[in-house]
Amino acid sequence: MSVTITLNDNLVAQLQAQAEARNLSVEALALHILEEAVTNGDNVAWRACNQRRIELIRKQFAEGLHPDEAGELQQLQDMADRHVHLLPRTTHPERLCDYDNLVYACCQCNALKQDAQTVINPCAEGLGQHLEIQSDGSVRALTEHGAEQIALCRLNRPRLLEARRMMLELLRMLGEDVGGDARELLRLLHGFPDNLPRLSTLQPPDGNARPESIVDSYYAKRQRGELPETY
């Protein structure tokens, strides 16, 4: 489907200037801006919903929920399902509470993923088997599955390329500097957070399906002095 948009002269001039500065065509820049606007709009709405979801979960454990709040939480949990599950509930309802089906992902990749089932499971196979970061910040596919992942999550969006280039350059500079300031900055960028969750104090509604994993949690490793400064 093609869409024609009429712009005023001032906006056209701004687009042309920005496109030239980024070494892009006006069409490519306009498409990038529209994609970012659509994705970011979804992310803003999701952040607000997720904050409310967290508030209700905390209240559920602390004092319980009213029936209307319980219904609201269920709706928010349904929304969150597509944000945290490798295989979506819509096609795999039996995997809803399967620990091996839960992974972390950024809001944008989750929004792009939707109900796709070709996502690489990082708990089962290393991403480095399928993807490789280049010095210019781009992601190169090493396998057919990797190519599918790049296309699905649009991993080579201009903003991501720029962010990766900056991070690679910063890590290179920090690697060459052995001073205390550089070491501290590296820890801030790639260190574990101070407020790691203490899993032994959490009480899931249906109980902990993997109690033996508590001793291998990052919190427990930090308590034993086994957690490295950076990951």
C-alpha cells in the first residue's frame, strides 16, 4: 500500500537538512521517523499499563484486591503476555506459566514481535550462533534464523546502529584506560544493579516451581562473593 503525504515548505526544508546530515534520502528519513513514532507510541502506552500492573501485583500480595481490581489485573496480565513470552499465549496457552518460555526483551522488540514464533530462545542457544555485531554497529546474520530475527525486530534501525557504534567506541576507549574512573564507568554501564531481587523472600501464588534455583540467583552469588563486577 502506498500513501501520499503533503508537507509544507518549512517541514520539507527541515527534512532535507536532517537527511543530508545523516547521509540518507528524504524518503528514508521520513519512513524512519514514522516507524519510530508508531513504535514509541505503543511503548509509552505500554509503560503506563505496566506500571499499573506492577502496582496491582504488589497490592495483591500485601492486602489483596477488590473484584474490579482483580479483573483489571487480569486484563493487564493478558497485555503483558505478548511482552514476556517467547511463544505467545494465543497459540500456546499451555506455556503461559512455563518458566522456560519467559525472557527479557525491550519494549520495541516486543511490540514488533507480536505473535511471531520464530524468535531465538537465548536460554536454549547463544545469540552469537546466529548474529554478529559489526564494527559499524550493524547486525549481520550468521544463519537463516538470524536473518529472520533481524527482519522481525528490525535490528538495523538507524537509531540502533548509532547507539551500538557509540557503545563499541566507548568500550574500546575504556578498555585502553586502566584508571579507576574508567573501571567505575565500565561497572556502571555493564554492572549488575544494586537492588537484585532476593528470590527466597518472594511467594508466587502457585509456589516456586524451581526452589533449587534460588542458590544460583545473582543475589545469592553476590552474597557469597561469587558475582563478577560486570556481565
